[in-house]
Amino acid sequence: MKILVTGGLGFIGSHTVVELVNAGYDPVIIDDLSNSNIKILDQLAKIIGYKPAFYKLDLCDEKAVKDLAAKEADIAGIIHFAASKAVGESVKNPLKYYYNNFFSLINILKAYDGKAISFVFSSSCTVYGQPDVLPVTEDAPVKPAQSPYGNTKQIAEEILQDIIAAGTAYKIISLRYFNPVGAHDSALIGELPIGVPQNLIPFITQAAIGKREKITVFGNTYNTPDGSCVRDYIHVVDLAKAHVAAIKLMEPESFSGYDVFNIGTGNGSSVLEVIKAFENATGQKLKYEIGPPREGDVEQVWGDVTKSTKKLNWKAGLDLGTMMSSAWAWEQYIAQNPL
Ligand code: WQD
């Protein structure tokens, strides 16, 4: 069965393409290459044994998306990753985020409207803001977004619920990711930040390989055990498998409407704990300094994954050490094999 994967050459998208093939699906990749590299297609071929179908396409181009839907009419599902995703950039350039993230979503939904297609939406724990209760469950209140990026995820979930209420033929699942990190165990695909990494793990691996002089820990005076922020880091391969589980859950007639799931490990790790875990897993000593807190950061968030375990039939299985060692193997690979 064909599954359209928008943003399929990106970090999470490419790992999901691998897991879709492993599960017997036929992924069709859509990507505008604005935040990904066409060479990932060749890397994917090395892993899955063939080059998946690929369309270079800007999902904000309504006519191009309609033409795609005419060409790829017989699809069973859509996994929608394509979106701008840097929290800090969204604060500086909100219109880019509202334009890209909403028009791409609306165009793909309109193009296949009326068909009983399974639709998986890439959402984020950002919608929770700083939860009042931890671990955070899916029915926790969605709080005012702390960034335009987070706001686009909140409003996108509302758009999806509104079309369900209007009687759309789509079946829809939103997956609220916690912090995706690590890389495929082949070290052939992984996170490819453009410029200075905004996220912790790519910054750590670039510091370890000597591309960055040292890591700045954004604050150590939070109300957490060691003062640094706590997050629920999840291996990107576990996260990718959750998308296959979501597609499977929507296959039977018995599934209808909309559902939402936390995709995390259920465990929180502080920034300082992650640095220690990286050093232990790789033997690389990291230089870091304590800097001021980063604007917009929530203090601590980790997910309650009971619903995902019970209803999505999915559970993360890879530990923090594996996340660190796989991220390091990927950094070493791209140092030797620049894409
Ligand atoms: C993690 C922790 C930082 C860099 C965001 C989005 C989320 C997802 C991932 C898209 C924080 C600290 C970081 C550094 C540091 N986005 N940090 N020094 O902000 O939790 O999540 O990115 O998929 O939706 O909200 O991730 O990796 O940026 O930060 O101390 O150089 O590491 O303060 O506590 P974040 P992150």
C-alpha cells in the first residue's frame, strides 16, 4: 500500500520511510528540499535496497499539489511531516511559519479531500507548554503557545479536528513528539541541521567532533534536580515506528475520526544528564559552560505514554545511551562522507 510521506527526506521523515518499507508499505516521498538534502534519497536506497518514489514539490503551491494528487491517486495514507520547525526562527520570522505550515497542510488535505485516507500529523509536545502535571497526558490542557512554531502545531490540530467534525472522509491521528534524537543504526541517515544547530544533540555531536568549541548549557537555575532543563528524549527510530503503528491503527473499518498520542519514552533527562550520557556512551569528553536560560524554554516536560502503549500498540525501546551512540556514529559518518 502506498503511503505519501511529505517532508520525507527530513530527519524524522527519512527514518519513517525506512520503517514503512520494513513494515511492507510503499512510501512516496514529497519534499521541497528547503531543509533537507536530495542525497538522503541515495542514502535511503542503501538501507532499503531501492530508491523510493520522490517528488520535489512545494506544498504551498496549490496547483502542484493537485497535480500530484491526480498522479498519485491510489494512496492508502499520508504522513505529513513537511513544516518549518525551528522554535527560535519562528519567533524572528512568524509569517514564514504561518504561511508554510498552514498552506502546506491545507493544500494536501484539500487535494485528497473526500477519500477515506489515513492521515498522520506530525505534532509536538510544544502544544502543552509547561504542563501543570508531569508526566503530561494527552488530555492535559493545551496552553498558549510559547512560539509561532508551537502555535502552528496547536492550530493545525484544531484544523484537523474541525474537518473531522465537518464529516471528512479522512481518518486522522496526531502524534505529539517529545524530543527526537539519534540516528539509524546504519549511520547512513540522521539529523542534518543547516548552520549552527538549534537543538541540543546535534550541537553536542558537533562539539564532540570539533566543529563547535564548546556547548552552552542554557541555564542551571531551574527548579529541577540539577538545575538544567528536563526533556523526554526519544530515539528517532522508535519515533518512526510510531508512525507505522498509527497507519496500522487506522486501517480497520473500526477506526474512525480523530485521535492523538504522546510519542516519548515517559522518562525525563536533564541537559547535564544528557551530556554525561553522551560521554559515557561514546568515551568523548565534552567541554561545556553554563549560560543564561534560553527564552521560550519550558523548564521540564516528559510524556505519559500509557495511551500510546495501550491503544497505539507502540512503546519506545531504545535507551538514552543508544540515542547518544547512534547520534555520534552519524556525526562521524558525515565527517568522513559529507553529503
Ligand atoms: C533541549 C534542551 C535547551 C541547545 C524543540 C521544539 C520541539 C522539537 C525539538 C522540532 C533545552 C537545551 C539546547 C544548546 C542547551 N522541534 N539546550 N544548549 O527546545 O526542547 O524542543 O526542538 O521538531 O518541538 O520545541 O529542543 O534540543 O532545542 O533543547 O542547553 O545548545 O537543551 O535549553 O532545555 P526543545 P532543544
